[in-house]
Amino acid sequence: MIGKDSNVMKAWEFTVRKTHAVAKMRANSIFGTLSLANTYVEEDNNDDYDDDDDEEENGRDSLEIYQADKVLPNGDYYTGEWADNFPHGIGKYLWTDGCMYVGEWYKGKTKGKGRFSWPSGATYEGDFKSGFMDGNGTYTGFNGETYKGHSVMNLKHGHGLKSYVNGDWYEGEWKRDLQEGQGRYEWKDESYYVGEWKNGSVWGKGTFVWANGNSFEGSWEEGIPKGSGTFKWLDGSYYEGNWDKDAKDHNGTFYPSESSEEGHFDWDPQELYNDLSGYVVCPGEKVSVLPSQKRLAVWRSTKGRDSGKNRRMSLDGRVSSVGAERPNDRMNLWNSGGGEGNNSGCVRTSAVGSDLDQELMAMQLDSLDEIVAQLQPLKAPKKSKRQGETICKGHKNYELMLNLQLGIRHSVGRPAPAASLDLKPSAFDPKEKVWTRFPPEGSKYTPPHPSCDFRWKDYCPVVFRTLRKLFNVDSADYMLSICGNDALRELCSPGKSGSFFYLTDDDRYMIKTMKKAEVKVLIKMLPAYYNHFRSHENTLLTKYYGLHCVKLTGTAQKKVRFIIMGNLFRSSYTIHRRFDLKGSSLGRTTDKPEAEISETTILKDLDLNFIFRLHKSWFQEFCSMYLLSRQIDRDCELLEQEGIMDYSLLVGIHFKDISQDGDIIPSGESKTFIGDSENEGTPHLRREDTDQLLLDPSRWSSIVLGVNMPAKVERTVRRNDIELQLVGEPIGEFYEVVLFFGIIDILQDYDISKKLEHAYKSFQYDPTSISAVDPRQYSRRFRDFIFKIFTEDS
């Protein structure tokens, strides 16, 4: 078992960290040569929990340690060893609420042996790691309940003995805070069960013995007998058969003992389930706050990488910032459930942590009214310069742009027979690609050019030519956008994946560099992708127009693969807010103050402060909510079938009513000015114009699902210190908007790197909060989130 052997756990953590490091080095080596001029930059999460062992190798001698006696600004008190602005060594910390920790510290984190006590009188004494109860220890509750055993990150995990306040006790294996494996549970009347457990319930092979000596030995599922088993009386008689709570599926045979005077012939096997109904696993004590949630009233040192930002820290060493990557503090080490037993004959625990979640959410909260009262008016973001840097002569990627334009002109302008929408399977063959060489002096098929010698590859050219036809793209306009006299623009910074983005001058198309793995994913899913667009004209998936590769000849031998796709935000409307939404919470925030957010800033899930409300009249005429939900379902089903995850809903918002001072005006307020000087010339719709648009059937064609959609947004707020609140609470403040949205980043499959990421992060964080989950779970979570933030305007 993992919890039994800490050496196995450490070896597993080390293996995953080493694998990630190798993958990162390999990615750097690949992308370092991919972009010709730019270097690949990968974000480093700097996970403090992972770095503990590496930091400790430096030893305590590298820090200047001294004795300190400090009354901190908020009234907390610390006495003990201190170094580099943190508790470090042996010390005692007393919080103003009466909680206290005495023991070993390492750079501001509880680590080693220690004792944590609550004002209620409850205590935990044992091993700590990075602020968590982690290792062997003993918890004693205020009501006398105890747990003595192994834990991992606040969770009972491994072998342990738990004594409940009502006199029951359990000794055996635990996994992630639930009984799992072999264990023995004894009730206060001395009846007991010994055998297998799963997810906190009796499950598998096991024996239940009543205090009167009767027993049942056999198979169990979800706390009740199911399958083969034998019920024995103390006198030696027994009933053997196949057990099921549904009497129709039950059968068996009674065998009396020779010495039995009682026949037990009138005994109904269903009585067994009634006898078990009174035996439920006792719910554990609810704890108001976990040690890893306690804040330290100390500040990060001005030395090192976090200088300049005074951010309050928790005992796990992480800053208190909404959406920061933090382990799953909401899991309770001691609570085995909060529900009452029922009369169904189940020997089980109820759902873990639901009551605790509510208690944690209620801690240190201001009332909703107080939060709303402190809200500032929404401001239009500062006007941005035109996005991207123009690639002109002398630019480091100038030759790459020329190569790309020459190749596109050759591919699209090449004569080809009229394409039928019914394509042969051979058109989708991964081997279906065309290589063309472009020497500087020109050739029989290519013109002379001022760039270097290169080779050009078209992937599945017939398929993409047919897709362009399906998307009603005129070949001449397509070439003019990409290959005209106006240069492409390179976006200032690459995406997190390491890809670089280029925009055409008319903003119609976006060009993205790709990894080889992404190309393989797209080629593999291309038949399903093509058929999906043929069948669903309202699909929200990204439109792809061409897949190509530039290969430099000579000593360089560099390859740049890229995809051409539509730009969702090409519009005459100014996009004031942009959101990239996945439905997960871990790390899903943009760490920028409001003043620094511009029109091109990409915000994330925990930055979202709106619910989107589509106009009801449009809902009624088009069954729009049904259309939206059906299309989201179909798109997600395709991605799930193709093994795709980590995609996003990209949402753009244009606010219609903005004052001269830059305030975004809520609907219903008097307006003396619509628009602002910075957006002069941008079309704005008044409410009466919107109503007219919705009531005039001849103008419905201008409204497409996800494009140019008039709607309302309702402002939401999140309560303080609730990092699990993915969707805020609506406050009745509405704004008239035009919406643009679509599903992007649809080329990431659930490969080995994502599986490793899931395995590693799910051990440290709440598995439901991380992005790297399997395609089925990702699809379900994504849809649930979308349907929470989109609704009709009532």
C-alpha cells in the first residue's frame, strides 16, 4: 500500500518529477529550433511542495538563524527560531483565534515533528510536511474521538486506528480518507465486521459477527450482502446461497445442525438485511479549520523571485491568491462522513466532506451585501494598440513569412478539379501529402523569390480545399488575405504550449505553429472533423483552412509546421473582455490588477465575473437554449470520441453602453452618451435597436450561434476566501452586450505526458480542479460549467 511505505511514495514522487524534467528538456530542445528566431518559453509553476526535498538539501546552515519573539501586526504571536523573515527551526506560533502550533518549521512551513491544537481542545501530534498532516500522528478530538495512524496531505492514508465518540472503532487500511483494503470495524455492542472495504463501504469478501454469536460470511457490495454467502447460527445451523436484497434474485438452502433443537425453518433470509440496518459507520467529528489553511501573518522576504509583492502565506507555503495552485485543503483528515444511517441495511459511510465544504466556505466571509457595497463600477479596459508586431524586411522571421506566403499562393492557386463534398477515404490518408521545392532561382512549377531555398508540404490538400469550399471561402480572397502586399503580424508572446501566432493584416485568419504530435492528432481526427462540419452548420469548433510545413534545406534542416484557422474575434465591434474558459479552477486566473487589463488580455475561469443571458425572444424563435446545449453536447461528444481534452471556450464580450469617462453603464440606467471617444466609429446597438433586430425575421440571418449575438450579462461576485467557487453569485446588475464564442485548442489528446500530469497533480490537489483529466471526465465537466454560465434572459 502507498500509505504503508513512505519510501515507495517518495520514490514515486521522484520518478514523476524526473519524468517531467526530461519532458521539459526535450520540449526546450524541440522548440528551440522550431521558430527560427524565437526561443521557447515554458512557465514554471515553482511548486513549493515539490521543492521541499531539493531545498532541504541546502541545509539549515545556509540560513542565518536566530531566536525571535514577535508580536505580529494582526495580533498573532511567534516565539522560536527565525530565518530570512520566516519561522525556521523550532518554534511556537499562536493565532488570535486560539489555534497554536509547536514544533519544527522549515522556511515558513510546518515540517517535521509538531503539535497543533485548536481552541476547542482538539489536538494533532505527529508528522507535518509543507503545512499538512503528513506521516504518522495522533488526532484527538474535543469529544474524545481519536485517529492514530498514517496520513498523507491531511487524508487518512495507510494503516490506522480510529476510535469514534459513540464507542465504535475501526482498525485497518485507509485510502484518501476512506476505508479501503482489509479492516475491522467493531460496534459498541461488540458486533464486528472483518474483511474487505472499498470507498468507505463494506465491499468484497468479509465476515460480520453479531454479539449473540450469529455470523454471515460471504460477498458484499456497497455495504450489503450480495452474491454467494453463508449465514450461521450459534447452534451450528447455517443457510447457504446466493444473496440479493431483491428477494426475486435470492435463492439458497437451509442446513440444520444435528444438535439444534430449533429448526430455524421459518427464518426469512431477508431478515438479514433488517438485522444489518442498525449497523452504520459512525460519522467523524467535523473540524472547523485544517492546519494547512491557517495563514501566517508574515511576509515573503524581499529577496528572491517574489520581491515587491507582499502576499499573505498559509502554512503550506503558498501565497493566498485566488486560483493559485494549492493542494486540496478541503479534504478533512478526520471526517468519515456526515450523514445518518438509513434503514436499507447498508454498512457504509456517507458522502465525505459535504458538510465540511459548507463550513469552510462560511469561514471568514463578509456578507454578500457588504461585498456588493464595496464593488467599483465596471470600467472599459484601456485601449490597446493594434495586436502584434508587423513582420517587415529585417525582422528575424521575415524569410519564414515569405516562405509561407509563397507556399500558400502555390497551393491555393494550383489548378485542381472541382471538389465534391463527398470525399473518398484515400483523401484522408496520412500519406496524402504533396512536397514542392522552392529554389531561389525558381523552377518549372515555382517562381523565383528573394528567400532561401526551402521545401513546402501540403497535408491532405483535397480535404482542406473542400473544407474551404464548405466554409464559403473564396480562393482569391483567401490568398489576398494571407499573401497580399500587407505583411503578417506576429503576436508578442507565444502561447503556453510554445506555439507562435501570426495574424493576417485584415484579422481574418490566424496562423499557428504546431508540434508534430498536434499534426498527428489533427490528421487522425480529420475524417470525423470533416463529417462533423458537414452535419452541423452551427458547430462551435475552430475552423481549419489548411495544414502545411516549411522545411529549410541545407545544413539547417529546420521544420516549421503550421495550421491556418479562422479568427473568432474578427468583428467591427471592439472586444472589451476576452475569456479562455475550461471549467477547472487550478491555476485558472490571470494575475493582473484591473488597471493593467487591456482589450487583448486573455482572462480565465476564476476571472470570470459574469453570467451570460441570451435574449428570450431569440430563445423562443430558435429554441436557442436547446440549440446551444445540443451543439455543445455534439461538439464535446466528437472531442471525447477522438480522445481530445484541454480545450477551451473562448468568449469575447463587447459592451454596448460606455460613458465618456469609460464607465460601463448597466442596462436600465439613463444614458446621455453611448460609446466613448476611444471607440469612435465602432458600431453600438441601443436596446431598442436590439429589440428591433430580434423582432425582424429578415434580420435573423445576421445572428449566428457564437457570432454577433446580442445578449445580456449579469455581474457576479465571489465571496472572500472561497477558492472553490468557480461561478460567482449574481447580484442583479445587467449589461447589454454582443457575444462571440467558440471552442478552441482541440488538438491535445490524452497522451502519456497528460496522464503523468494527472497522476501527479491529483495526488496533491483536488482531482476535480485540475485541467489534465481524461477526455470523458473533461467533456462532462466542461459541459456542466458551460450550462452554469449560459442561461436565458428571463
